[in-house]
Amino acid sequence: MSRSYTLLLVFGFLLSAQITHATHAFNYTYSYAVIDYDSSTGKNLIEFKVHVLNDCYTGQPGSIISDLLMGIYANTGGQKVAEVQLVYQSNQDLSQYSDSIGGSACFSISNFKAQTWLDRNTASRYIAQINTCCFARNFVNTPGLGVFHEFHIPSGLDSGFHSASSQTLPLYLPALYSSSRLNFKDDIGSFDSVRYELTQGVSDPNTQSNPVYYVSPTRVFPSNVTFYAGYSIAQPLGINWTHELEDTGTLYIQKIARAGVYQIPITVKSYRNGISYPSFRYLTVIPRIHNQAQITLTAKSNTPSTAHLFFQLNNFNQFQFGEVYRRGIRDTIGFQKIGSISSTDTSYIDQTVHGDSIYDYYIKGLNGGDTVYSNIVRIKVILGIPKITLTAQLVGADIQLDWTSEFLSASALYYVQRGTDSMNFTNLILSPIQNYIDKNLNQKTIYYYRVYNRLASGDTVISNWDSINYPNPNGLDVEETTTRVYPNPAHDLLILESQNTGSFTLYDLSGKILLSGIKEENTTQIDLTGLKAGLYLLRFNQEAIKVYVE
């Protein structure tokens, strides 16, 4: 059976001479708590607190002073189980916000409270709805449009349970032509966590099948303003607006360039035992029209593992502080403060980043009482010349590989390769650490190893290769070698001594052939003149011998 929507609102009008102190509701914040349980009836006593943000059409704050009605339904698509009268408690004048806008704009908060008994376990959840579908229709050019709010309540709650509740007033007054961050994080109460999403305007079930948009009162600004053309979840302020939502409770809006009243609908998802209990509400944004301080930000990475930020502080005549924020695109914790700036600074250097990684930055400044945010810039930090250095050694019956790296990410992964010559390799393993022990070995085999890393750019960093002449580790069937090289370390001359004849080749660690020759006598002198100090590999017949040059 379909849900019956019969929500009613009763609003009070204060009449004084010919001036009407009327109120237009922008949005609500609300909370609830289980304050008692009746075991004989199986019902919870739930207390609701609702706070309505109002504006008015005169120079004096007005408020809703009549009671409101809230419908409560059992389960999605269920029947109404209660109609709760939200009793007016008090009104709070928000003249400080009125002064920020100027003109005849004024704001106030109306506070309401109610209690009702609901079955603890009958429904899987309850759905509470409030709207102002028809209020002040004589004062707004588009009748029938109002503000609609809905929130879901888990059943089976114990006494003492508290819902999530808003920690901030849902009214935001950023400066026109500037960027802004709307912070609306809730106190999670007894829920496990709270997350936020932009959402489409919700249809008003009590009037017409249109999204509940919002029309600006003419006395707030000279013209009526609703959501601009192109409104959608992806574009909450219309076509070509830049925004970014952090689901922990912040919406970034860049360059608000039109005056008016913006109602941005959001869904607040409160989680309990892995189940989401959503609520729907608005963020009200009214840009202030005056010359506002601005921060323009650019960034470059010309030095390995370093980000250079360049910025300008415009119209900062009462500078109080400036802070730099950063996040990595793979981070899950969002933006974090990493440093501070002074009023005379024009650049900031961040040397705590990793090469070949991408980061976002913005700067937050306080000028007098105004908080100012820069644009967000994204930068890919360059690497130095990445390098991997590999060494191999025989440890017992195994071959142990160790390597070091330069200008590679701390989370880099390394492909370990093996071959039986210095040109052809196959992969053994993908390793997150910088060592590996090879146990799957054949006797009397020369093994060649190398390591490589694939960068995010698609480029590959390859180590030097190193080799081990693997004997029989148990001492069985080993042919004694008669080959000697000396002195080792050598300087300009190396002597190769062996009863065998054959060819020899000297390689550097990159595999480049430096010299070669034929050994026909018992001893052969090899000229090392011109070689740099370091480690080389001499291959004679099937033997590989490490040679050190000083």
C-alpha cells in the first residue's frame, strides 16, 4: 500500500500595523534521542529537537512561532504511524549574519521540541518528514514550492541512544567572487559513522511532482534566484561551477560569481551496524557582495621530490594567519595542514613528498573576520634519476640478492629476474622489500640476476646485473677449478692464470663489454688502464669471476 502524505504545517503571522513579520524557512537541523522505554507496551519514548533557519521580509527578525507537524511512517512505503506536533520553544536572533549581508535581510532560528512513543521493534526503521510546502506563498512568485526534509530512524534502539546532530549552523555567507569551504560535519552521536553526498532536490509529496527548489525572497537580493540552469548532483550551483565534496563533511566551492540564495541539497548517511539511515537536508549559501580578500595559487615541481607553491594574497589588509594544506591522491584521510605562511610570503616549498606521486594543495587564510581559501592545485612531483643497485652472494646452499634504490617511492614494488646469461631474463617474483633468497638452483650453473621497477609514468628502472657461479653446495662431483686472477683488487694490470685455454671477456655491471681476448698460455696479462674504480665481471670460458679495480 502506498504511503499517504498528509503533512500539515501551521505557521503564525505577527501583524503589526501594515508590516507583516513573515518568515520563510530555509532549512532545518534536527536530532532525536530515546529517553525512556515501557516494557509493558514495548514502546520507546523518543524526543525530537528541530531548529528552523528563517529569514524575513522586514528589517526585524521574524520567526515561526506556531507549532509544526511532523509525519512519521513505518518502513519505506509504509503507513503513517504518528503525527507529531513540534511545539515552539524559543527564537534566536541572528543579527550578526544579517549585518554581513546588509540591506533588509534578517535571519533567526526557531526552536521546537516534541516527544512521542514508537514501537521499539515493529518496524525495521521509521521515516520522519517535515516540509514547508505552502508557507509564505503570497510573498514568493512561485507558489507551492517549499523546503522538504526527511530523516530515517532505526528501530530496536535502547534507552540513551542519541542521533547524529549538526555542529554548525547551515547558513554560509562566503564573499562573492571568492572560493569557499562549507564545513557541516555532524556529531555522530550513538551512530558508528556519518558520511555525506550531494543529492538531487527531493520531490515535495504534498504538493506537486517537482523537485523542491528555492526562490530567493526579493528583500534579500533585488531579484528572485533559484538554482541556475544546469543544476544537477554533479553541478550543484549550475553549469561550469567547480566544486568538490569530501564525504567527511566539507564542500569546496570555487569562485561564486552570482549573487543570490543557493540551496544545496545533501544526503547525510548515518551508519549503525553497517546499515545506512539517511536524512535529507539543505545547505543555504548567500554570497556577500563586497571586495573580498583572495588567494591565487599555482604549483611546480622542478626539483626531485619537491613541490614549489607560488601564491598571491590579494586585499589582505588585516592578515592574521595563513596555512598550507595537502593531500595525496591515494590518501584516505583528506587534506592535512603541513605548514604556515606569513603576510609577506609569496612561495612555499614542500620537501616531504615522494617523487612520481600526485598531490593536491590549497591555502587557507584569515583576513580580519573572513576566512579565505585559495583554488586547489594538483601537481605531479618529479623524480631524481631513479637507480637500483643489486648485489648477489652465495649464502650456504642459496643465492641471496640485496638491492638499494634512489628516488623511488617507499611503496615501490620490484620485479626480480634471473637468467643464464646477461641478456635474457625471466621474472621470479614481485617483491615489496629489497631482498630475495633464491633456493631453486641447479648445480654447476652460472646465474645472472637483475631487478627492475615500473614507474607510474610507465617507464622502467632496471638495476645492474650480478652473477653467481653456483657450485654443488654439498661438495659432491665438483670439478676443482685451476683459474686464478690476481692481484684482486687490481689497479692497471690483471693476471689471468689457468691450465685451460679459451676466450675471456670483461663486463661492467650494466652488461657492457669493455674488452675481450684469447688466452693461449698458462698466464695472460689483461690491461685495465683507463677503467674507473669499481666492480667488474670477468668471464673465462664458463666461469664468472668478480674483479675489483682500485
